[in-house]
Amino acid sequence: MSLSVSAVDDLPSDAAQRPLVRAAGLVKEFRRVKRVSGRLGGLRTLFSRDYDVIRAVNDVSFDIHSGELVGYLGPNGAGKSTTIKMLTGILTPTAGAVSVADRDPSRERKANALNIGVVFGQRSQLWWDLPLRESFRAVRDLYGVPTMEGDRRQHELVKLLDMDEFLDAPVRQLSLGQRMRGDIAAAMLYQPRLLYLDEPTVGLDVVAKQRIREFIAHVNAERGTTVVLTTHDLEDVEQLCRRIVLIDHGRVLYDGALTELMARYAPYRDLVVTLASPADVAVNGAEQIGRDGPVVTLRFRSDRVKAPEIIGAVTAAHEVVDLSVAEPRLEAVIGRIYTQRGLPESPA
Amino acid sequence: MTLVRQVLSQVRIGCLTPWAYRASMLLSFLVLALQVALFSVVWRAIYAGHSGPVAGVDVDTAVGYAVLSLTVATVLNTSPYSSIESRVRDGLIGVDLTRPIGLLTQSLAVQAGYVVATLPAAAVGLGTGLAVRGLAPPPDVSDTVRFAVSLLLAFGVSQLITLLMSLTSFWTLEVGGVGMAFFVVRTFMSGAVVPLWFMPDWLQAIAVALPFQASTYTPIAVYFGRPPGGFVSAVGLQALWIVILTGLCLWLWSRAKHRVVVQGG
């Protein structure tokens, strides 16, 4: 009986369930030539044989299934970009295995390229000196999009991202927000199964950010495009990602649902009350964590006490002018993880 | 079919990009016209002090050589602004590697586009040459055909030299001035400024051992009916350089692939 069960697990009927992206024990080391200083340092560095070995990614494993929208987070230098570069085939892993749609990205770089869209917020895939329209044309040619199909998709993307007015402007003249829209559109023209977004909202204003977020949510929901999002803007993550993978020092610290991370490391709410006359507030089940004149902040475990109970207790003891309940911010949790360079003790 | 479409799209990019800087393109044409006119003046002045040919070359050939060599070098020996070198420096090479086309194919296609974009320079150079009465048509049709064959091979050699040079930027990113030094060596050793036949023997020997002359000097020497070592061996040498340079490019790229450094990020 147990034999047949394990046999069923191995059957190819499983194929549909197989993850789109699979990283297993990924390691990437860089050899950095030690710089030679002094006269002709640059030239001598060229012939130097002294290396420092830097391990940027250290045993990273995760699976990503079709249709997921995953936030890949970590502080600067955590190894995020290096991981993404291995997934895109730009870098070859030092050890471990990576597959995207059952292909080894670095061995089958060109075939893999057709499956993936890559958008770097800090770099553009568009042709800088030419009108945006030319970049779209070149992308369609490079990825072999049939003419009619390409026209239809381009038209749709131009409408969706409101790019009509700058389609004929050289890319170098576009604002950052316009350029980002152009970059993301270029990546979606050939409808890749997987879209990597590396800091797509960096440097954008509030409106431009929101527009990009809405578009990402749209392609994920409507097209079923799998999205891996790397960002330092945690509002991107709060609005878009159900799952996050958190890494630091090249290791995975957390991989799971966003809500679970919050429940585990920030299972509290803050009640902010403005009192008629300044006073300290002592209520069962809540702790006063701050007071600024008549404004008192109380923190309580939302999994143990209900907000109305705390509010009831406060209003029974004090005259309350105003009150609000604040959700914990992901920023506070992530900030704590980054500074401790590890997962905090669960406050349970 | 797919590959043709991919390559043509990159040729188009290479062709449109320099024309995004129209003023700079037109200025380079003007510079070419000036150079052609000045060289013709200078050669005539030099020959005025001599009676008869120098190094077996008469004044008309010397001036004609200058007209052709400056024109050919301007069109063929381009240095694309968006070469691998600048893309490595800006970290954009990472973007190129996410494309479903090989880096060498892509680069060569873009370079070829630059050559196409620079073609009007041929009309400018030759037009100026005719205006200063510095150029005579080749003696007969078979000479014209020979010139065309050698010019086509020169195109291959020059594009591979450009590609090879930009591939070295994977290693020489930190060394300043390499590009400039290369430009000087290439311009001089290709015979774009001074024909090889005016060079002292030892310098000629060096120039002949390098690939640069196959990209400019050879087709023009063919044009004037004095191909080095005869037409067949001159053209054979060009073909040999294409094979060697292709091999070098492939080898360098395979080495570079192992140590692709994407700057920053």
C-alpha cells in the first residue's frame, strides 16, 4: 500500500503541479581580484592572481509555482540580484541547481529567454537613443512575435499603460515613470510565463508607483503571469505579494505567506487614544507603549484580546476625544529582521 | 527565419542609432570631406618637389589612395557608441544576455547597421575626391570586380576587429586609454593615413603581420592594381584573417562567458 502511494507521487501526472521555478541548494561565489595599489595599479591588477572569494548566495532553495506573485526580499547586498541573475541565466551557479520551466537557464540561455521577462528598475532594456516605438519593434522581432499578434498586444499595452503621448519620443527623453512603463510593456510584449521585476518602483512618485503596481496585479491576475518581485518598497509587497521569500547573507530566512509572517512577528495592534485630559492608561490585556500629551498609544495582542474590549475598558476609565486602531506595518517587522540580521524571537 | 528577423532588427537598431545624433553624423561627413581635400593638397605639394614617382607611386595614385583610404576607413572602421565596452561598463550587458540571441551575433548585427548608417560618407568622400580631381576610375571592369571582392572581405575583417576589441573590455574595463590606443594603432596600421608602400621596410613588416591592413590597405591596393603579393594571395590573406579573427572572437567570448561580470546591482 505504501509502495503504491510513493509510486503515485512520482508519476508524471504530477507535471502540471511541478514548480515553474526551482532553486535547490543554490550557491554563487565570486572571485574578486585583489586590487593592486600604487603606480600602474590598474595594469598590475589586470595581471594579478590574488583573489578574494565572496559567497553571495549560500544554499538558497525555493520553489515557485505557476501563477504565484512572490516578493523576493532582503537588505542591500543580501544576494537578491545574484539569485535573479542565476534564474535568468546571466550567471552560472557555483553549486546547486536551478530550473525554469524545466530548463537550466545558464545552459539554455536563449531558449530560457523566451520564457522570461526581466525588468531592472535601475537599468533599461530599451534602446536609449531611439523612439520607444523602435524598442517595441525590436523586442517583437527578437522574440519572434507574429506581426498581427504583436500589433494587438502593443496596442493593448499602450492603452493600459497610457503610453500614447510618448511612443515616438527617444527613450532618453522619457521621465523615469514613463521609462518604467515602457520597460515593463517591452517585457510583456512576448507574454513570458515568468516576469522578474527588480525594483520596478525605485525612484518613482506615488502616482507612478501605484500605476505600476496595478499593472503588475493585472498581468498576474488576468494573464496568469508568474511574478517574482524584488523591491525595497514594502508597500509594493503589502499590496501585491501573498508570499515572500526573505534572504540575508545569501541564506533564506523566511519563506511563506505574508500574513503568517505578520501574525508570527507582529501579532499586535496599536490603539491610539486622545484623552480629554492627559493621563496614563492602565488596562488589562494592553500595554501603554507611548504617551505624547493627551495622546496615548496602547499595544495589545490581537490574537488574545479583541479591540472592542480594550476600547471599552479605556472609555470606561477615561473621557476619550478620539481613537484609532493601527495595523502593524511590514516595515517594522522587516526592519527588525534586517537590523538583527536574522529572524527575531517570536514574541509569543 | 527567426534568426534572420532577429539579425535584421539589430541591423536596424545599429542603423538608426547614429542618426539619432544627426549633427554629429553630418559633422563627421564634413570632416571627411576636409580630410580628403587637405590630403590631396599635401600630397601634391610633396610631389611638387620631386620629379617622377616615389616608391614607385606617382602623384595621382598617392592622392587617389588618400581619397579612397579615408573614405573606406570612415565607413568600415566604425566604433559603435553602444558597443560591448560601454554596455559592460554600465552593467547593461546583463540585459543583452537575457535576449534570445547570441551576444556575438547581436553585436555584429548592430555593427553592420552602423556601417550601413555611415554609407552616405562614401558619396561624400568620393564626391570630394572627384571635385579635387584626386580620383580616377579603375582601369577596367575586372579591376572593379576585384576591388569589390576585396572590399567585401575588408568589411568582414574590420567588423571582426571591432568586435574583438570590444570583447576585450570584459578584462580591460579598469585600464583607461585602451580604446584610444587601439584607435591610433588601428588607424595607422590599417594604412588609412599613410599607405604601406611609403612605410620603411621594418614598419611595413609589422603592418603586414597585423590584421588592420586587410581592412583598408588591401582593397585600395587592389584598386590601383598593385595588390601585395598578387590579387589571389592578397584576398587569400584577408580570408585567412577572417577565419583567425572569428576564432579569436569565439575563444574570447567563451572565456568571457565564464567570468561575466555585471557591474553593480
